[in-house]
Amino acid sequence: MNTIPELLKHARELMQKAVENTRREFSGIRTGKATTSLLDTIRVDAYGSHVPLNQVALVAAPEVRLLTVQPFDKSLAPVIEKAIRESDLGLNPASQGGLLRVPIPALNEERRKDLVKVVHKLGEEGRVAVRHARGEAHGRIKKVEKVAEDDRTRGEKELQKVTDEHIKLIDQLIAAKEAEIMEV
């Protein structure tokens, strides 16, 4: 990557990944309805490493306010139950044989406000990732050799424009998720 357009393209890809990651993180924040993506952010200590829950269990939403988690290996049920309970989702799973039933409680006003804070924290992490991509690209643009100063300045302005677009996308995701959570 030696040209300014290549650096801008790379920065745009990194920023897009940051936006997608933020979107994925938001899908794991519950809004009062059971959805299997709610547990996507949970990681379980299994087989000597930290693995996503969906790699060690089948997650289903048989009812509006209930998730079921069926471990592929029954011996992992207590570990999975602990991981769900200790997540910041405020869920309390109950074990029934090898099946975990995870009731989704209705959100009270305080819990909604807590979830909005989590959304803002995750959104800020997304913004930081976008700004990090900008900083990295900006540093590389400064080091590009044999480029007219006008082209370098144009590249920096384009980089800032792309950064602003991606920050705006994250802000829109935050606003939409906040509205979804606060909806009674």
C-alpha cells in the first residue's frame, strides 16, 4: 500500500468493519424480546479456550420471552449457565436436564437506562475503532513519498470525510438501538 487511494481504501474497509462490529454488538443487546442473537456476545470457557456460545450449544427462541440453550456436550451445561449468568445481560438461566431455559424478563425503566448506557459504551468503542483507522491511515499518508502536497492534502480531506461518514453511521445505530430499548 503505497498510494493514497490504496491507503484510503484500506482505511474505509477498516472503518466499515468497525461499523459492522458495532452493529453485531448491538444485536446482542436485548430489547425485551427473545432473539438468538442476544447470546452471541457470550463466550464460554470450553476445551481450554474462550469460545463463542454458539460453537458449543444450540440456541433457540421457542417463545417470545424464552431462549433455550442445548449444549452439544452435556458436561458444559454448568459452564454455559455460569457464563450467561455472569454476562451483563441480566439473565438468569435455569437448568433442566441438559437443557438451559433462559427466561427473558420484561425490561423495567432502570434496566432500560442501563442498557442504553451499554449501547453508548459500545458505540463509543466503535467510534474509537473508526478514529484509530483514520489515525493509522493519516500517519501512512504523511509518509507517502513522491506525492504532490496538494494530493496529500486532498487525501487527508477525503480521509476525514470518510471518517465523518462512518462516525455518523455509528451514531445512527446508537440512536436506533436506544429508541428500540426505550420503546415500551
